Amino acid sequence: MNYRTLLAVLSLLLFTNTVYADKVELSEAIDMPNTGWNKVLQVSNGNTLLFHFEPRKSILVKVFDKDRKEVASEKFLGKTFDCGDLELSEFNGLYDINGEAALFFTQSILNNNTLMLLRFDAQTGKIIKEEALVRSPSFKARNTYSVVRNTVKGGYAVFCMKDLEANFKETLKLLVFDEKHTMAHEVPVPISMDDYDFVEHVSTQCGNDGSYVVTLTYKKIIHFPNDIDRFLALCYLPDGSTAFSSVVTKLPANTAPYFSMYTYNDFGGMLNLFLVNAMTIYYKNGLQTLTREVYEPFMLMYNKADISSMKYTGISHKMANKYLQDQTGDTTTFIAPIPMTAYTNKYGMTTLISEENVLKLRIKNITTNRTLIGHIVVTTMNDMGEETWSVILPKKQFVENVLTSYDLHNREKSARLFRRADPNSDWLYQFVSHKSFMSPKGDCYVLYNDLPSNDHKNLASGVDSMYSNSADKNYESTNAIFYKITKKREVSKSNLFNTSENGLLYPAMIEAGNFNEQTQTYSTIVLERSGDGYIHKLGWRVFED
């Protein structure tokens, strides 16, 4: 047995196909078209709500009870909120708040950019109240909003900024709301612009301890437009506090923060910030000058007691690359995935989920708008930011348009639903990328759609690709699967909704899905083959620890 054959056998032993005794339920067929955008929410009374959006149409709300039966269906047109303007509106999140479905949208109301809150009854699906939660001061002073849910302490927060570039006559602010949508605090976000020219918002997040972190980029123009010094500002609001602490750090040349992720390390008393930086590089291809986006992820560790004390390390994915080279036998191959989600446990160990995202693919020496959403890398890191273990979950998904890691990272809290000229793409792209979560025991789950032909394939053998425009390898022909990665680093693979050998495939709308941490239940819309077409169903899977 040669070296590569041995590796293939070991890989099959590592990625075992397992049938779990977890509970899987499917609803009856749902009357919905193969178009539009969908979102599922599980609420505290045990019901599940399905929201269906289409351009220039009313919002469809369906309610499913604990027995997975559809018990209500309502259409919401809106009085203040304009459903006919959905194409120009921005989705800001859907959350279970105080037993209601709270839907946030940014929309222009009377020429003022306004954060709208739509509250729906979890029993009937009827609208309880639509209200303008935060309004821009005027048409010219246009606010943008970032909404974050506080699942630890309850309530939520809204970060407000003038069109993502600071109007220095205004104070940036974080509005903190309780479970009854009453504003508890209006906390100014400190900025000092004496030595800088511009400020941009990077991310706003709530940590696993109930604290909030706002990250900003300060910019100082040295020589416009290319020579710009950039600085990262971290603004930290501890749980229960009404004042931010902030610190500013100079960034390397030509480095621009793209987005960030924040977790709290209770074991080491550290604020972990995972920062994804973007750089545009120029290179020659014959007589052509081409550009390519390069991403540099860092892990910054701030001391909670004194946030001016900070350590950082680059995230190189060296263990993932060694794993890839060992599996394929090719020492020249490499992977440069982009961090998408981070989880830090009570012992200070972090599980980092990263995903390949290659924009503007070159095909036959021609630059296209196509995007590769590729392999997923799961990496564990200690409280010093050092990699301790890594594994690659194989996946190759291609789409016809530009679909950035920023879009995928912000799916649940910021999205322009109908931003493409092709409505079919808006619908299909809800099947791409992945969803991840951690169980109370510390097991990691990663969910995505894959082709049945890849059931027993791995990195050594290569995997078949999925295409949004293929006749037989499209996303409707895939099947939802999940990987379970235990604390003991055991990796197993299983079907997400099909737990039998009946040959049925259930592609799942990953973007529409919702995971309920209290019940450890994942729910989303699935497709089921019916004759020459498909029917929609709502699926639930309870993950047993």
C-alpha cells in the first residue's frame, strides 16, 4: 500500500458517514414560488415562523405549531413600512424578542433613512406594531444602522452612523434596548478626529458575556488616493456599563479592515478580536495589468482590565495547509480561507470556522464575475492564538455573480435582498455557503449542501463542483449534510434531513435557516422532488448531545 492510498484510507476512517438518532421532522408541502427570499425563525413558545419576501409584493408570514403543522398564514402590506420598496431596503435581522418575531429593516421613510421595527404575533403571524425605531436627522444627514441581538442579557443594540463616514459635528452612538423595545441607554461612541481625516464603521458585535464591541477605522490621507494611513479603533462597552473604553492601533501599510468578529475569553480575561483585512494587489499577465483581492486575517487579544495592553498574531492556516498537502500528496497546493465565525469556550479555546472565497475567477484567460465558495476549514486555537488542530471539509460551489465573504458573513444581520438584476440568482444563492454552531458540550457542527456524488469523496480523490447554471449539478440537485466535530477531534458526516436510505434528496436554504440554542434545533426550508419539479417543505432537526 503506497503513501497516498494509506492517506485515503485514513481519511475515510476520519470522515465517517454516520446516521444519528437525532429527531428529524418535515412539514407538509408549502405553497410558495421558486423565487424571492426567505427567513425562518423559531420562537420561545415552540412555534416556527416563515417569512417570504418578493419584490413589490406583500410579505407572506406562515406559522407552524409544535406539531409542525401550518396553523396560520398572513400577508403584511404595511402602513408606514412600504413593501413595494423592498428592492431598495436593507434587512437588518430577524429575532425572537419577548416571545415575538422582531423584523428589522432600513428603509427611506419620507426621504429619511429609517430603521423600521416590525413586530409579529408568534401565534397568529399578524402584525402587532410597525414603528420607526430610529430616524435619520435629515435627508442629507443619512444614518446607517447595525443591529445586534444580546442573547446573553436580553434586548439588542443599534449602532448609528452617518452613511458609514462620520459627520464630525455628530456623535456616534450605540442605542441599547431592552426586551420590550424600550431604549435603556444611549451610549456615545468616542472618536477623536484631531489627527485623522475620516472614520469608517467596520463591525458591531455582542460578545458571549453580554458586552458590546464597536470597531472603527480611522484614516489619515498622506497622498491621495493611494497613500493612506489606517488605524483600528476598538470601542468596548462592558455589560451594565454606560460608557465605552477605546484604544487605537496603527495598521500595517495598505491594510484595510473588511469585517471583524468578537468573542470574550473568560479564562484569560481577554477580548478576542478576529480581524479580516482586505488588500488589492496588482499583477501583470502578459500586457495586462490585473487586480486581485488578498485577505489577511489577524487575531488581536486585548486585556479586559486594560485594553491598551494588546497582543496579536496572524492567522496563517498553516496546519490546514499541512493537512491539505498530506491528503493530496501535493506540496505546492495551498488554501487561504477567510474566517467567518469564531466560538470561544470557558477554557479560552477558540474554534474558528473559515471558508474559501475567490472572486472574479479567470476562465480561459478571461476575468469573469464568477465566484468560488470553496472548502471549509475548522481550526482550534489556544488562548494565545496558536493553532492546535485543523481539518478541511471539502466543498466546491460556483455562482455566476460576485458573492463576497462580507455578504456571507453578514447574512443574518445585514442584506440587500434583491440586489441583482437576475431574480433567479437571488433565490439560488440562498443554498450556498454554510451554517455553523456549537453544542453545549463543545461539539462543532457545520451544515451545507453537497452533491450525492461526493458522499464518499475526499480531498485526495477530489470532489465534484456545484454550479448555479448547471443542468445536473445545480443546487436543486444537492443534499443537505452536516459534519460533527467533537472535542476529541472526531469528524463524522451525515445527512441533515434524510436519515433513511430512501434515496430522497433535501437541498436546504442555508441562508434562510435558524438555529435555536435552547432546543438545539435547526430549521429551514428544504426542497423535495415531486414529478418534474420540487415542492417546498419546512424541516427541523434536533441535535442530541
